[in-house]
Amino acid sequence: MKKCFIILGMHRSGTSVTTGILSFFELSLGQDLIKPNEENPKGFFENKAVLALNKKILSECNSDWDDYHFDINDYETKKRDSWVLEALKILENEFSKHNTFAIKDPRICLLFPIWEQALAQFKTEIKVIISYRNPAAVARSLKTRNDFNHNKSILLWANYFVSLESFSRGHQRLLLNYPRDFLNSTSLLSTLKDFTHLKISDSNQQSALVFYDKSLTRHQSENDEIMNTTPPFFRRFIKQIEADGIKNTRKNNNFAKDFKSLLFFFSDKELIDKQKRLLNRKSAILRRRDDRVERLDADIKELETLIIKKIKTKNIEISTLTKNLLDLKNTIINYSNTTSDYVNAYLQDREQLAWLKGIYKHKKDKRLLQRINRIQYRTRKTLNDHFSITPK
């Protein structure tokens, strides 16, 4: 049976470095990964096809990665089933030849059920690695990268963590505290070995030990920073994770319930619903426009095919006519040369005939007359056979 490691965690929570270290083990991340940039100089380790589908799903839900109201369970089964089929196709294209692989994109925290169903159909065992980071540090990082205010970032973190924790309960899980658990690379590798049961070569192990660069971990924050800016239930949950992880299901459920209540109480549901309806209408208009563009594009391609076909046909006709014209030209040249030879022979015969007739007037010679008759016969035949002229 295949095995998939899903790396979960809020954006800016160390999921990239977690997957980067995991990439040194004997597993696949797929064929085409997002390239490193200034934001993540060592790489994102995200599969482009997986990321594209996650973005598409959120877009079709009139949402995005920074929507802390998003809940995949709000969407109808028919839509979700279609996304599962798309995810399954990606898995088949990217990982059919691999028994062990990993996928990582923070959006999977929100879309976990889609990939869970697809992986089940792909006959794959799921193991979850969660990268946790103090939400205050996440908020500071998002302020730098996206200019999000503190409250929005904290709500985003909560929605991601509540979603990933509840969705992943049915699977074996490993919780890593970023960056605390990454400071001792040897201990981290040992933890990953024990959890994954994967092999790693000696050379790869040496590379993995130096992969994490502490200088790239910015915006660190202590717990007391977030304690002064969040409700009490939030503080208790952070303390619980920092101390005991996510094993206490009852406390996890209580936090999720309080968080949803907080969102409901402080959100203008009527305004949100109105905005969603407006987005739905705009999305419907855009989809119709997209459909029209697709139809026009199909018509253009059909016309292009027809034009190309006609051009090919005309080119063949032109080529045939050119060849026929060349053949005709050669025929004319040959005919002209032949005709010229006959004309010259005819003129010579006429000249000789006139000369012989002049001699015959003075000397009536029978043999001379025979010669004259032969030349006359030849000139008549030349006119008749080659110039279609009947001599008088």
C-alpha cells in the first residue's frame, strides 16, 4: 500500500522547512515544484499541480487562503466529489510510480477532506506532520509579508489550526513546534525517522542536518505577547499546545466551539451573506464570460484548422499547376527546337529546288527531274506533316 505524508500548518509556520528536511528521505514530492524566491530562499517544496487545484477550489468557493470564515463542509457534496476526482487525477499523474510521497500546501489545512478522499481512492495510507508556530510570530510574519493586521492573522491562524486538527484526527500525527524542535537537527531527524520509518542515506543525512538556517527564521515572539491581545479561551489553548500538544480532544473541541462562536458573534452574518451572494453573481457572470471565451476560442481554432486545410489544398493545386506549366514550357521549347530544324530543312530544300529547276530549264535531264520530284515531295510532306499546311 502506498504511503503519503501530509505536512499541515498555517502559512508562515515552518511547513516549508519541515518538508525541505523530509525531502532528504526516500520519498517523492512530485514532478514540478514551486521555485525558491526571496520569501523562501531554500524552497517551498510545494507541488505546482496540488497548489493549482487548491487555489481553484477556493476560487470556486468565492474564497481565498486568507478567509477565516471558510469551511469546506459548507459546500455541496456534488462539488466536493468533482474536486476529489481532480485531486485523484493529480495523484495518479504525479505519484503512480512512487510508493512513498509527501504533499504540502497550507491550504490543505482547510481542504483536507478533499485530499483525504482522493488518497483513499488512490489506496494510500495517510500520515500527518503538523508544523505548529506561536500565532503571535505568525501574525508578525504576515504583517511583514501581507500587511495583515494582528487580529486578522490571529483569526486566520485559529481557523487553520482548528480545521487541520479536527480533519486529521483519524490519522497518525506528529506535532512539531517551530522553531523550537528545529534547533537540534540531530534530535529532529531522529524524531522524523521514528515517525516515518523512512530511509535516508549518509550524505543526505549530513545535508539535512545543516538544512535549517536559523537566520532565516524571523519574527519570533514569546507567549506573553499573544496573552495580552487575545480572549482567555485563546490563551488557554495556546498554553495547552505549547505544553501538551494536541492530544486532549475535549479541550480541542472546546476551543473550536468557542472560536466558531466568537466568529459568529462578532461577524455581521447578514453583511457576509450579502457579500457572498454578490460574489456568487459576479462569479456566475465571469463563468459565463469564460464559457463564451472558450466557445470563441474553439471557433477560432476550428477556423484556423479550416484555413490551414484550405491553404494546404491550394498549395497542392499551385504545385500541380506549376509542375504542369513547367512541363508545358519544356514541351514548347522542344517543339520550338524541332520546328526550327524542320524550317531550316524546308528552306534548304526550297533553295536547292529552285537551283535545280534553274538547271533543268537549260538541261533536260531525266535524273535531274527525278531529283526535283523527290525534293518537291519532301517539302510537301514537311508542310503537311509538321505545319499542317497543304501545299498548292
